[in-house]
Amino acid sequence: MKHLLDPMDISVEEIDGILDLADKIIEDPLKYSEVCSKKKLATLFFEPSTRTRLSFEAAMMELGGNVIGFAGADNSSAAKGESVADTIRTVECYADIIAMRHPKEGSALVASLNAAVPIINAGDGGHQHPTQTLTDLLTIRSLKGRLDNLTIGLCGDLKFGRTVHSLIRAMSRYQNIRFILISPKELKVPRYVKEDVLKTNEKVTYEQYERLEEIISELDILYMTRVQRERFFNEEDYVRLRDSYILDAPKMERAKSDMIVLHPLPRVNEIAVEVDNDPRASYFKQALYGKYARMALIMTMLGVNA
Ligand code: NCD
């Protein structure tokens, strides 16, 4: 695997390998604490981030490696008008692997075409976010014990939410996945995402709902998402749609006792704080799994072993 731009860049076998390695790291982290010594990760974040950037950096540090980079385009030469291609050609002189987040769809592809070192897409606009997907898959496999035979509800901004696009792509390759898409009409999953998935698995079906209450009782996983304010064309539409879904205790009462609630975070209003105390709320555990998934990914992409 040279670059990771999209979940489809890795086979199901490779995903299983990364998740198995993450499990081993969780069991015995000390064994891996020096495997990346003398290696450097560059984190180039042209867009805000808490979990993705810090978990990448913590992951590299826990592997004994070093981290360089910037958080915010204003702190880089992008503010002077430098292109992504030139930034990458420069950073590869200083780092062995690069994780990049950028507001433009396709920017990770541009980076990869100009890079001699592996590029990891840490989010490109409203397009894809494959390392969040590895995080989600590790969380689901750890908490539910399987990645097949699941009914997964994706709720909120399914149009601009890149984590949703990547998760659908990845999960569609497992057996017997029932996708329940819960969104306002304006924020449905884009057609290209669904059509692309059908090319690899024509059996995939999607059920569309507008009300979470109608269907929550059937879900094994509820994946909540934030309405992506920064991708809207006007503020009025955002304000009208931002509180379309608020998961609260009465709604949780209708759900299965072993349903898990995931959210890539950050949360705004879509999950009431009261839900955090429910044992089914798993979004902060998910953030922790993100570090282990990224440790396993970095090791795999750099070809290092314990
Ligand atoms: C997500 C993202 O950046 O796409 N956050 C994350 O990486 N955990 C989700 C979001 O910003 O809503």
C-alpha cells in the first residue's frame, strides 16, 4: 500500500490485518514503543482538527517516532500562495510519511501524485476520511465482535459528511450489512457514493428515513454526525437544518439494549449530554480506538514490524 486516499485503496484482507495489528498493540503497547524510532511523521492540517491530528501524533510518539507539521493553513506557506504540490515536494524532504487534511476534495490525490513518501488522507473536503473509517471499523469489531450481519443507521449530514461516505464504502464489502440512512431530504448521501458502491457489491441496499424515532429500535449501530456548517453555501440553510436530529434519553429508550452509539466527533447539538452516561454511548471509546488504528496503519505503511 503506497498511499491511503480512500478506503477502497485497501483490500478487506489488508483492513483485517491492520485491525489485527491494532488489537495486538492494545494488548501489549510496550512491545511497539520503539518500532518507529528514527522515523518522522508530518501532519499537514489545512483545516481544523482535534482528534485526527492529535491521535496521529500520539500514535507516532507511542511507536517511538517523531512528529513535525502544522495545524492551520495560516501557519504554513499556503498563506503565501504555495500549491499543495509544492508543499508536498518540500515536506517529503523532511518526513517519512505524511498525513494531510485539506478543505478541497481531491487534494489528497494531488498530494499523492507529487509524493515520493506515503500520503495518508486525513480528510479532503466533503469527500473521504479513510482513517476515521479504520477507527470506526476497529471500534465496531471490538464492541460488537463482528463486521458483518449488522444493521447500521447513519444519521445527520450524509451529504457533506466525509466520514459517512468512507464508512459506507468500507462496510459495503462485508456480508449482510443493512444501511439505514436517516437525514433530511437536503442532506442525503450523494448519488455518486451509492453508485460507486454498487459497482463493487450490487447486493447493497439502502433504506431511507427522515425520522430517527421510526427506525432506531432496529439498529445495531447508530452513527450520528454533525451538520457540516463549513461546507454549506449559506448560513440560513445551516441554521434551518442544524438541529434536525438530537439524540436524547427518550429516543435511547426505544433502542436495543446492545445498540452502540458512535460519532466521529466533534458533537455540536446532535447528541444530548445526558446520553454520555448511557453504557451504549461509545464515541469517546471510539476516539481512543482511533489512536490504535493509526498506530497500526503507520506501521503497515512504513513496513515496520515489532
Ligand atoms: C470528522 C471530520 O473531520 O470529518 N471529525 C473527525 O475527523 N473525527 C467529523 C466532523 O468534523 O464532523
